[in-house]
Amino acid sequence: MFRRTRVYPTCENEKDIQNSEYLAGLFAIKAHKYADGIKQFNLAAQAGVVEAHSRIFDVWKDGVMGGVHQTQRYLTASKSDRAREVIFGITPNHALKKLTTAADLGDRYAIGWLGLVYDGVCMDCKNGKLAEQSYRLASQRGCVHSAFNLLSGINEGVFEFENAEEVVALTNTIMDYSEQLPEFLKHHKFRFSE
């Protein structure tokens, strides 16, 4: 069975964040000191750094999707085992709560990842309508990855398009910002039926 292509958003404004706890969290994670990084991200989140919530989700997500064997083990586990999967001290529910908080606060990266979560990519929260809504909102806020995911879903008949203007706008967004997409997608061909 053909599985539709999806792309994962990246946090593009990290270099603009000057909060010392947030920066210490990034440094700790890069040094594989996950407990220290999570502690710093929690402090940054308490100080109002919206993206810090997303980074806590990232630590969990990267632990789950951190390699072929880890991802395969997670995806082939039972739903109840996946619900109890604790990665670097973070449960799936806590990761989702942090991601949802960041999305509610307007972080387009988080909104795009929420679309992926509801699209069934890395959690047991599949809800096509919420995936479509999240992709649409993130793409309206300028997330080219979510524009691609929404257009890909429309192309495959998974999502509904609002009107022809939306398809044109999504296509233009993808073309205008294609340098942000992975190389293999830059020449992706969409096919739409009338």
C-alpha cells in the first residue's frame, strides 16, 4: 500500500532566542545530558519561552524516532506499551501536553508537529480532521512543511480542499520556499483529479 509522503517541520528561529535557560537546554541536549536539558527547557518555558515546550516534545520524539531499531521497536509495540514509553523521563502524554501548549501559544513549528501527531506519525492520536486543521493553520502561518503535508493529503484524497484558491496558495508557498524542504521533495509531482 502506498504511504503518502510527509515532511517534518524544523524550528527556524532558535538563533533568535536569547533566554539563558533555553540556550543552556540546547547545549545540554547536544551534549547528550537530557535530564539537564529538560530541566533548563522547563525553566525557559516557565519564563515564557514558547519554543521551550516544543523542545521538550522534541526530546521525546527524537528518543522514539532516534534510529531505525528504536523506531521499529516503538511502532511494533502494543498501544498500551507505547502509552507507557518513557523517553528521557518524558511520557507520551507529557510530550503531547507540551506540544499542545506550544501550539496553543502560536508556535507554528508545534502546530505543524501537532498535525503530524494527529496524522498518526509518532503517537496514537490519529484524527484526520485535527491533522488537516493543524496543517492548514501552520501553513497559513508560513510553515512550508505543513503546506506540503496538507497539499499531499489533499492530493491523495485524505483531506478536503476549501477551494481552488487554497490549492494554488499552497502550491505557491511550496514553490516560494522550496529551499526549506528536503532535496528529494523539491521536484515532487502532485496530481489532482477534477
